Amino acid sequence: MKKLIYLGFVLVGLLVIVSCNKSEWKEPTEVTFTVDINKDQTMNGNLSFTGGQVVLREIIFDGNRIQGEDVYFEKEYEGGLNVSLSSSANSQLVYEIPQGTYTNIRIDFEAEKSDNDLITVEGNYINSSSNQLPVIVELPIIEFYDKVAKNSNGDTEIDLVAGQPSKATIKLDPVFWFENISVNQLDNAQTTMVDGIESILINGSVNEDLLDLINERVGKGVEIIFD
């Protein structure tokens, strides 16, 4: 009888431990997403990018955890959410995500211009005559799917800990987009007056040939870094 009573205490203790562990891995950590761009110089230092905005439609988080159940959620922004291409936080891109060690986090991202708001990437170009011109790229859509996130060390295993807020940066890469555009093509691009300043505007109506080359690469070269 004593053995049965002792065994009963052990089983109850194990159930309590298991229950506590399950509860523990439901505790959330706050993750703030930002959308940024590669600001490295290209074309021998004559082309660089400074900012812009996207109109976010949907973001999906799909993560595999070691300790608990896998985590999946999607967030849609009806009408689009204007997000600055910078490292600044946006209160509407803060999500509560269950803590744990994630062996794999995949992100889907969809941004699409609206009737009132554009997707823009802005920068500056110094042409062969040493004239500096603003560059403004207006895109119809940016999307990518199943992009694997990494931590700041470049590993795919990511630890999210309750009570320790994390930041996830989605970094778009206009430097990569422009790799198949030559200096000669930019030098000979049509210029347009934008807010009273002579600029290289690239959209569906002006410099369409350059937009076609960019659209072939938009959504590629993306990095997602958790730190």
C-alpha cells in the first residue's frame, strides 16, 4: 500500500511538471518587425539608397519549435499599412510570439501599392558628368514566400525568451535589384522634375525598361535578421 501511495505522488508530481512546462512554452515574447533596405553603395560608389516606404498587405510567421508546438500566424492589413523603409519601429508591427528555441522560422511578405499610396525606394545617383540626381523607384508589388530568418550570427536557430523583447528586421536589397542595370543605362535614363528637382524616376510610365529589369529581382536578395 505504501508503494502505491508513493507511486501516486510520483505520478502527480510528473503531471504537475508536464503541465507547468506546457504552460511555460505558451508564455509570449514581444517581437517588433521593421522593414529596411540595404544602404550600401554600388556602381563604384555612385549609387546609394536612403529610404522609402512599402504598403504592407500581409505578413505570415511559420516557426518550428523544439520545446512546444509549432507556431503559425498571419496578419492582414486591409487597405494596406504604410511602413517606412528604416530601422524605426512601427507599433502595428509588434507581435506576441510564444517563447522557445525555433529551429526554423519562415516569413511570407506581401506589399502592394494602393490607389492612394505607393511603394517607393529612394536614393541618389552621381552620373558620369558628376551631377547628383535623386533616384525614385515606384514599384507595383514586393512579395516573397518561405524566406528563412536567421539570428545575428547567421544561424537559423533563434531563441525567443519571454520578457526579453526581440527585433526582426526585414531587409530588402535594392543594390541587388540594380546589379543588372549598367552605368550607361542610368546615365541615359529619362529625367523628370519631382518637387522641383531633376530626378531619375523609375515607374510604369517613365523608364519602364529599367523597371522591368528591377521587377525581375524584387523579392530576391531579402534578409530577415532576429536580434
